[in-house]
Amino acid sequence: MRSESVEIFSDTTNAAIMRHPGRRFPGVLIQGDTLYALCSRVDSLCNEIGKTSKGYKEANEIRNELWEYLNQYKNVLIEHKIQLPFSDRP
């Protein structure tokens, strides 16, 4: 872990806008519990629309990307011995 200054453009709850050092454009900081909720919602959506539906492929790609972010988030918190802000059990 390291500490650096970031430019904070907005402190909006669950969607802070900030620019990481060395980046041209700002990004959105999504809290871990919010990311988990988004992953759960897109899981439900994929289950509802079913694999044979027209939009399933794209919805599933979005789901996979969100879960990659969440898995990276979880691994970093575990590595730094920080408790997850959500229950990781079904």
C-alpha cells in the first residue's frame, strides 16, 4: 500500500469523482458494498433473461467485468486484512 494525493472533484456518496495521479481523466470511486450490489443485480438479470435471450451475451459480459472488479477488490482487502463490507455468502 502507498499513499498519494488524488484530486477530488465530487464527494457524492457511493460515486465520488476523483483523478488518480498520472491519469488524464477522473474516475468514479464505487464503494465495495455498492459494487457487490451491482454484481448481484446483474446476476439476477442474467438469470431472468435466460441464456437464449437476445440480450444475454452482452448482459453476461457486463456481469463478468463487474465480477472481475469485485474479485480484485476482495483480494486486495483480504491481502491487507480488511474486513469485507458485505457478506460474501449466498
